[in-house]
Amino acid sequence: MAGKSGRSINNVPENPVRKMIFSWEGILVLLLIAVNIFCSMFSQFYNVSSLLRQMPVYLAEVFLMLAMAYILVLGEIDISVGSTVCLSATVACLTSNAGLPFPLVFVAALLTGTACGMVNAIILTTFPELPPMIVTLSTQIIFRGLAEIILGSGGSVSVTDTASFKALAGKVGQVPYILFLVIILAVIFAVILGKTTFGRSVYAIGTNRLTAYYSGIHVQRVRFIIYTVMGTLCGLCAMFVVSNSYGANTTTGENFEMDAIAMAVFGGIMSTGGKGNIAGGVISALIIVCLRVGLGQRNVNAQVILLLIGLLLICTVGLPNLITNIRQSLKKKKS
């Protein structure tokens, strides 16, 4: 077919294999494979069994990434999640030691996290002009301050009912319960974000909040739900943190917010809003978990691991531009 300019226009569909490889998720899958090969060469103890045995320590943070992805797609941020985990873990330990049945302890932790998330939601939706970073920075200090008041400065608490928390950290064969839960929640969050009206509303708000509002989207209602769910997942995260440590202290959950943001951003979710998906966040979370397990087996300093994660995040800024340049050069060669 010839256009008005006289040039031939070929309607050739893009190669699906090439499209998948050059997608951000495709690159992350290749990187995940490379990280596992590197870890198996770096540590003689690194294998599937050791990975499944040690990953529960880090998987709890993936719950936070799932909700953080929604917040970032909104074009916002929540840096109070680590403190919410701390307060929820503290409540879980105290209610357990008070003799409450384990199901009620679980509910108490979830309600504590939900209440903290709701506090953020109420403030941000009542005063939408307030920057989420400033609001959640304030509540971060308040929530951890409450935990310190309960525990005392530098204090800690251990659970007496270790059997119930040990059961929560149980396994089916070699696969920990938490991995099943992460997969189930990841699928649910991915479907909601990618296939439902609610998910489309989240993308619309992140792209242009004012346009979304005039399109009939209940912007503040969507924000309220997401921040509240973020708090609920903080409570869930706290329960699994306690199941690994059998206690809580004033530093519990420290830097969890940075880890959740790192997983989401490394997974291709734009902090400016309107772009990204859960699949990329989950793959990036697995990369970070594998790195921590593999390097930790050789007693690599935790700060070095953070340095490597930081370098990976820097790469996420540059790689999209590199991929765009490669695609453009390939199109020029075809033409």
C-alpha cells in the first residue's frame, strides 16, 4: 500500500518473541536467571532447598510491595509502612502474651495495620492538597513513637506462644506457607490492577488526577481504599515477621518502606504514576530475595547487598532509554 507521500507502508506486526524479550518483564526474567546462576557459583550452599529455607525471612516485604505498587501508580508514596509493621508486630506480641487465642492475635495485628493505613487515608483524602510524603513521614514518626512508648526506649518483647507462630511459618514439603500466600495475593492484585474498572481508575488517577475526576472517577475513594489496604498488608507482614523472630522491638520493620519501593520501582513501576504492573514488581522482588540469600550465605556485609540493590535501581533508570534506542535503530534498519 502506498501513501500520499509515495512511500510504501508495510503493516507488519511486531515479532511477539522480540516484544517479550525487549519488555521490562522479559529483561527482569533474564536477570533473575543470571542472578541465580551467579549465586550458585558464588556460594556452594546456594540451591533450591536453601533458597526455600531462607526466603521466608525476606518474603514478608513482598506484601508491602503489592500495595506500594498501587500507591506508586497513583503517583504517590507511603513511607510509614515500616513503622506500621513495627506497631502491628508489637500489638501481636502483646496480645499473644495476654493469652488471646492465635486467631484473635492475627486479627489484632491486621486491625492495627488497617487502622494505621486508615489514618493516612483519612488525612490524605480530607486534605488532598497535602503531599503524601510529608503526611506519611509524620505518621511514620507517630506510629514508631507509639511502639516505643509501649515497649520503652530501645525495648523489645518476645512471644511466649512460640508454637502458634511457628505453625504460621510452616511448610508444605519444602515450600513455605508464605510463598503460597505471596503468589495468591500477587495474582489477585495483578488481576485487579490490570483487568478491572478499579485498576483502570488507578492508572487514570496516576496519569492525570484532574482529568480522572472530571471523567467521573471517585478519586478520593480510590485513594482511601488503597492506603487502607496498605495498612492491612502491613499487619499481615508483621505477623510473618514475628513468626520468624518470635518477638518485636523498636527497630522492627526499619527500612521496609525503602525495600518495598525498591522492589516496585525496579519492577518497572514509575514513581511519577500511571505506569507499571504487578508482574514486574514480583519478579524484581524475587531477584532481590535471591541476591540476599545467595550473598548472605557467604556472609557478605548487608551494606554491600544494599549497595548492589542501589546499583540495580540506577540501572532501571538508564535501561528503558537504552531499550528505546535499540528499538529505534532496529526500525531504521527495516525501513
